[in-house]
Amino acid sequence: MKKLFLTILKDIPLILVCILLAFFIWIFATVTTDPTEEGRFSQTVTIETVGLGEDMIITSGMPYTVSITLRAPNSIWRRITLDRPQAKAIIDVTGLEPGVHTVPITVQIGISPVQVVSFTPNTATVTIEKYDSREYKVEVEESGDIPTAFRAEAPVVSPDTVKISGTISQLDTISKVAVKLERNNNTETIEESLPVAAYTEDGKVVRDITIHPEKVKVTEVIKMRGGYRILSVKLSVKGEIATGYRVDDLSVDPGFVTVYSADKELLNSLNSFIETETIMLDEINTTTNRKVGLNIPEGVTLVGDSTVTVNVVVSAVESTSTFAQIPVSPIGLDDGYEVTVSPTDIDVYLAGPMVTLAEIEPNDIHAVVELQDLGEGSYQIAPKVEVSATDTITVQSIQPATIEVQIIKSSEPEQEKAGE
């Protein structure tokens, strides 16, 4: 046994040489069949932060991308292309206080064996700030007016406070938190859900903060003042619209006016409306709008403009009319041909404003058949009809709808030859 042990001990150097030789042969074979290549890792690099305190936030300095150069066997590069493994760039800020810090970046690749040759950037200069939440009372900034006859009570906000979260530096810049309420001559109570915004002392909006809730309900009660009353405007019209026309719309703007009186009994005794000055319809034959005054009762003062605008929309009454035996004229016949048409006249049915139709004479209507580029033969052609001196009349129908046209070669040359 001792002799065997001494024999093995004696051969250890030879065994080690054989192992090293085998290793180098394996390395050589591997490099020869699967050579190592260097290149840029082109997959997405996820940037992660670790060790950040719960009440801390990084506000700047985080890199957007990290470029990594790897060295790996050709087979691994093929796997990288096919499997698209992910890489991580880790920024460890454990134990760091608020302020500016330069911290190293470490890289992890989700595949092996690979060697990270280099990566940029390899450090990040980050700004760490303390994160906090505070409550603020919501103010209402009003713009616009309400009518003189009305008064607005102080707006009510619900909820009247909001919680704002952000960095300490951001929260310290907040001078006020407010909503903007626009009043556009409202005469009724306003109820709106309005977005909340935070402002600096010089009126700039504070960005990159979280406001909860984002909107609040604002209610502003609007009531009429004593001594005022709202009356509807009633149009006073007389006469009839001219024959051949009709009134499509008759309206007044504004439809309500406000009056004032110190006499409460007089104010309550008024009708619910106030009349305009009389509009004579028989003087109108086209769409128009005009300013007219109001018949204001004694002892009452009108608030605002003393006139209203009356809009009258007028259109002509449509009708139809038939014109019989309108002659048909052939046009465009080539030289050397003669033409006959049958029938030689047609009946034309027209539609349009009654007053215009009444002025049309038969000689205002022109019917033609166009014969350009037509040779000898028999044709059925639809006549074309035009009505002169108006563009408000349309041709509804033509009877008959087509005209028979016979075109033959002219016989005049042969007659002249026979005469010679």
C-alpha cells in the first residue's frame, strides 16, 4: 500500500501537466469553433434605483440610456439576437440624504457567459429631495360679471381643502391654491366642478405635483335684487305680408329685459311682458332685422339698452306653372344636312317663387335640341330648356321628354346642278 502511494505521489507532476494540457486543448478547440466577439448590447437597458427612502425622490440626474459593450462567444451573440435578454443598470442610493450625489452604476446582463467590457455612463449625478404632503385651503378667483339686477353670494367650495404631494422645494413655492370661476352674466345659481391649481407668489402654476382631489365643486348662489323684475319681450305686429311671400321666422333679441322701480306695488302689478313698438308686416318683403324701441310703462326704468333687435325671415311662396307650345329650335347642325323635328313644340312645367312665375312670358323660355357632330339618321333627343332673366326658376318637367329628329343630306347642290 505504501509502495502504491509513493508511486502515485511520484506521478502527480505528470498528472498535473496532463490536466493543464487538456485544459489548453479545450480552450483552443473552443476558441477555434466558437470565437469570441466584442460588440454593443442593443437590447433595452432597464434603469433601476435601489435603497431610496420612502419619503425621498430623485428629481434629476437619472440617465435616459446606458450603452453597454460586451465580449462573448459567437454562440452567445446568436442567443442575444434570438432571445433578446434584458439588462439592468442599477443605481444604489442607500443611506444618502437629500442633496446632490455622484453614485456608481452597476450593470447586470441576463445571459452568460459574457464579459462587460465597458458601459457609459458609469456614474450618475442625482439630486435627491425629500417628498411630503400638505393640505391647502382652496380659494375661488372670479372673473366676468352678473347683471346689475342680480347679486351673488360668496362662493362655497366642497371640499374646501386639498392635499398636495411633492418635493419640499416644490411645496415651499406654493403661495395659493385656487380654482377659476367664470361668470357670464349668469342670472341663476352656478354649480360647477372646477380643476384645482397651485400658484407661486408671482402667479405661475406649480408643475409636477399631485393634487387630491383634482377637482372641487363650487356653488355660487345668484339672486335678484329688490326693486328689479325680469319681463319677457312681446312683439307687436300689424298688417299682412305681401302676396307671394311668407314669414318663416319672427323673433326678438334679447327675449327678456330687466326693469326697476322703487314702487314695489307698481312693480308687482306689471304684466309679465313688455311690448315692442309696432312692426308693419306689409312693409316687408325680404329677410331683415331692425332695432325697435320698447313701450315702457310709466314709473318704471329699463335696465340696459332701450332697444331690441327684431328678426324677420321672409321667403317667397313656391308654386308651379305650365307653359304650352314652346317652340323647339335645332342648333349645331353641320353644313350639308337638313333636319326636321317632331313635334315642333313642347309643354314646359316650371317651379319657383310665385311672384317670379307670374312675370314669366312664353318668349322668356327657350327650348333647343343640340345636333353637333350628328350625321344622317333618325334620333330621339331630349330638348334643353332655359328661362332667361332669372336663376330662381327650375324646370320640373318637359312633355314630351324627347323629340324625334330626322337628319338628311341637303338636296340643294343637286338642284343647282340640274338648273345648270
